[in-house]
Amino acid sequence: MAYAVAWVAGLATTLLAIGVAQLEDAGADVSYWWLLTAPGQIVAMAFRSPAVLSASSGGDDYAFTGTFATTAPILTILAIALVAVFRLSRRDESASPTTSTTGAVSLAAATAVSFVAIGWLLAFVLKVSYSEGGDGTSIGAGRIELVLFGLLGVTVTALLGRRAWSTWPSAASIPLAARGAWRGVLTHLVVFSALTIPAAVIWLVIEGDASLLIAVPAAAGNVVVYALTLGHLGALRFAGAGEFLGESEGDSDHLWLFSDGVDAIFWLLLAFAVVATLAASVVLHERGKAAPRTTSHWVWAAVVYGLVGGALTFLGTASTGVGSSFGASGSASFGPAIWFVLVLAAWGALAELLARTVAPALAGALPPAWVERAVGKPAEIAVAPAPTGTAATAQASTGPAVVPPTAPAAPLDPRTRKILVGIAGLAVLAVVAVVGVSVANGFFFGPEKQVKEYFAALEAGDGEKALDLARLDFSDDERALLTADVIGEGGITDVEIGDVETRGDLAEVTVDYQLDGADQSQDVTLRKSGSRFVVFDEWELVDPELGSVSLTAPGATGLTVNGEQVDVSGLDDGVTLPVFPGRYDIEPVGDSDLIVYEPQDASIGTDDEYLDFEAAPSDALVTEVTTQASAYLDECISRREADPDGCPNETYGFDLEDVKWTLSDPPTYAVESDFSGGWRFTTSVQGSATVTAKAPSFIDGEPAEDYKDTVPIDLSGTVSIDGGTVTIKVDDYY
């Protein structure tokens, strides 16, 4: 029955995982057959049984096999499984009490064996598998670790369910200080968890991360362990090592509250740790106030806290191992650093210190019902007496002796109580102030605030504000397009602030957005520029990571950008200018209206855009060239020569007389660039001219004959433009 409860919890976790996959658009290949196979693997993993992924792939020319083993206990599932074992064992014991310790142990062991046998069988047989073509993968967590840790954990839990620990004769040997410390650390964990989990949910709601929000129920246990580590000034350690073809390499890193890039919101965990420690100190005080506090209370508080830290380090550490047929292997681990044991032991000592100083006053200020529930009722431990004679006979007839409570310690005088309450209040206010400033700094004065305002200005096309927020280290020439008048308006949508990494006085903020429907991502660098109200940071953008546009426009002397005239030099050879992210409509302009350029538009994020413009003649230029070419041709037509020098009209008659040219069809002209900054005109449609003349007869004495010929007319040359003046020069090969 207990396994069934755990399996259902595993099924719920599987459904949550599928939901996350669907939200992340990664669920296309999800098989709903996994709803039957995955829960058993999840329950096995909860008992630190590694899930081994075996993959194989092959074709006609190659074959690959590999394994990926992951040990990552889902602590929420582990807690559900053990609570189910405990409650069901307690219910079974109430219905059919065992008459001996041996019977209780036997039934607890039987519960463990049945639980582990069912779990191992389902995990070993019903593996999660996927195959397509010649590739296949399978995941199974039916390993020896499930047998070892499952038998141990379930047996102890079931035995505690059947026999309260206080009823065991050996419990009498446990010092009262140790029992109080255990109750204190339990309260500590409960209070910290009760603060952390709602805070995590609220934070995820604010961040709008739906996929992580869905995962909270399954990941709550692991989240609490990692939050407990950071909040108590421990460190999370990542270590990795790999080997390929005989070459090996390894690395490790640590993360704690003072690491670069840690979000200010995580400082709330330190406040939660302080509150949890104060609550634990009240429990320690109330559980031990019947007798004077001694050195043993210090020792046991540190020892019990340290043991709990060790257990959490063991349970919260995840590890992976990789191997392949290509000779590559590796391993990695993540979890609380081993010295978290000592860190939590130090917090235990702090709880004992507070139990001796602040807790007496704090206990009186807290609701009595809460204090009573947190402290619990100290169990009366049966002890095996060792008297002799008459006393032995008397005790034998009355049963085991019960340790009587001692008289309570004298209460604190009012003056001392007020002083302690004041000290506690100041300490709490100091912590709240430090944490509050850190949180406010992160939420309202962090570097991301400036970045949000900067991109909001870009999105709205507010050039003045964008320029005011960005510190641009460019020369005047480079700033040609970095003005409020030409800033690209529109195109930027769906701005999202990503990771924020802080290194001393510098911060780097990752921003994702869409520009005309295309995904863009860039890193914005900021620097602390001062403070506001002494404690809040002020930031300025020092490197917005601008994009650029490279422009080439022969003959152009400037640009029209988004409707604004901009003076830019060097366009003949090309020039590169930085720009804000946005959409730009660009058209080069010349000295006169004789030359035009085809406008182009570009959406520029952080990339480099290249735009080459070709100059084109305006209608006015073509008209002027046509006029001058026609005048030149008219002068040629007026010549009374068969082959006028420098003219396109020529005929091949000999010794012609009375030559007369007539333009039958005037040619049509075109003007185009010579790709060197100059211009040429050519004949796009040939014209024709007719020549009439008298040609001498080839027979002596005969009169001259009439001569007539029609020739094509084709004229070309260069065009010079000086301001608004156009001059043509006809090619000299005519």
C-alpha cells in the first residue's frame, strides 16, 4: 500500500514533467506509455538508485553505444514514500498490536522487503524506452542502491511507526540535551521550509516562468535543501571531470550568497535562516528550561545540527556519469559542499546561544499555542532501574521507573526581559534592514531597471530618453546615426530581461527581444555610477552592444534616414556607422536633384548590415543629357559633308557633292553610372539619318548621278555634373 502511494506521487511527477515539456515545446516525441513506466523509475531514484540511460545508434558504416547514469533523488517523492510507510505502519499497529519487539522488527522488515521487491521489479522490468529507426534509448533505475537504501530507510521508518522511539529501552541513554536539539532542528527545518516554498512560488509568479512553477510540487524537497544551503551561508558545489582518448580534464566551482551574479532576491534566504534559528532557539529553551543549561547543550546542538547537515548533503547531492564506445567518458556532481556539515553545526551553536539569551523573552512574545505545538510534549522515557533489595522488589511490582521532571528554572526579572527583548528586536530589525535593502536594490535599483527603461525607449522610438540612458563612447562622425531624430522607431517587441551577472562595479544583462519578427539577443554592460539615498545603487549603460550598418553610395554626399537629413562623408569608398536597434529607411542624397538612389530599409539588432546603393540618373538629368546630345547631333546633321569629323552620321560615297543630311528618326538616350563616380550616356534606341548628294558618274562625260543613303545614328559619351550644371562630351572615335 505504501508503494502504491509513492507510485501515484511518481505518476503526478511524470504528468508535471510532461506538462513542462509541452510548455517548452519539447514534448513532440513524448510517449504517453511513459505514464506507466516512468513512475516506478522515479520512486527508485528517490532512494538514490541511479537511473541509467542506455543509448545505441548505428548504420551501415558506424555503430555507437553509450550510457548516462544519473543519481538524483527526488526528495519530495522520498518524503511521501516514508511518510506513507510510517502512517500505514502506525495504523496497522493500532489495529493489531504486536506483543514483542521481535514481532515489531519482523513486521517492519517484511514491509521493507515487500516495498523494495515491488519497487525493484517495476523499475527493472518497466523501463522508459524510445526508439526510432536504428536508434534506441532506455532508462532504468532498478539498481542495488534501491535494495540497500530502500531496506534501510523503510525498515527504520516502519519500525518507528510501530514503536515510538521513546518506548525503546535504549532511548533512556539519549541525553535530554540531544532530544531537545533534535526537536529544535526539526522546528528549524519546518519554519525555513514554510517560508521558502511560498516565497519561491511568489517569485516564479512574478518572473512569469510557468514551466518552473509547474515543477515546484515535485522539486520542492530539493529546492528546500539547496535554499537551506545558500541561506545558511553554505555553498553549492559543481564538479566535473572528463576523459577522451586518454586525455583527462576536471574542474569544479562553488556558488554561495556572495558569489558574483547571485540575484539579490536570494538574500531573503538568510533572513529565513535567522527566523528559523530564532524559532529553534525557543524550542531549545522550552525543552530544556526544566534544568540548568550545561556544556552538553552546546555540544549536542552542534552535533545534531551537523548530523542533519550531513544527511541533507548526502540526500541533496546529484551525480552523473557518462561512457561511450568512442572512448569518451565523464562525470559530474552537484549539491551542498561537504563543509555544509560544519556550517549547519555552527548554526546549531547559534541556536543554543539564542536559547540562553533571546529565547526566554521571545517565547513570552509568541502565541502560546504555537510554542506548545512547536515544543511538543517531552516523552517520558522508561529506564531500566538497577536498585537491589527492598527497592528492587518495590520497583519490580510497580513497573519501570519514570524520569521525573525537575523544577523549572526561575523566571527572568522584568528589567532583564526588556533588555533581551530589545536586543532581539534590534537584531531582527538589522537583519530585516540588510535584507530589505538588498531586495529593494535588486528589484527597484538593479542594473536591469536601466536596461528595461532603455529598451522601452527604443520600443517607443524615444530617442532622447535612449540617448540619455546610454553612454556612447563614439566620435562625432561615428554618432551620425546615433541621434534622437533618426533612431529606428518600431520593430522591437517582446522584450525580456534574462540573466544578470554582477562583477564588482560592473554588470552584464542579457536581453532577448524580437525585431520585425526575428529573435534577437544581446548583452548590455552597465557600471555603477553612484548611489541614491546612500544605500541604493545607481547604474549607467556603458556598452549597449550596438549594431552597425556599412554603407556604400558613390557620388552621395549625405543620407536621409527615417525621413531626417544626415551629413555623412566617405560614402564613395564606404563607411560603417553604429546604430541603435530598430528599423531604418535609408536613402543617399547628392549635391543636386540630378542624381537619385533607390531607398533601402534594414532592421538592425546587434548584427552588421551591409547596404550598397547604386546611383541612378533623375528624369531631369536624362532630359538635360538628351537636350545636349540632340543639339550636338543637330549641328552634325547641318554639316554638308559625307563624313563630318566627330559626328555619328557618315556615308561611304566617293567625291559626293551637294551633300545634305536629314534626321529621319532621332535616337533615344540613356544615362548610367560608370561605377567610378562618373556618368556616361549611351544610345538606348538607335536613330537614323538620310543623306542625299550628287555622285560623279563612272563613265567619262556622263552627268552626275543622284545619291541617297540611310545610316544608323548612335551617339555616346561622358557626362560631367558640377553642382547643377551638366556637360556632355561625345566620344572622340566618331
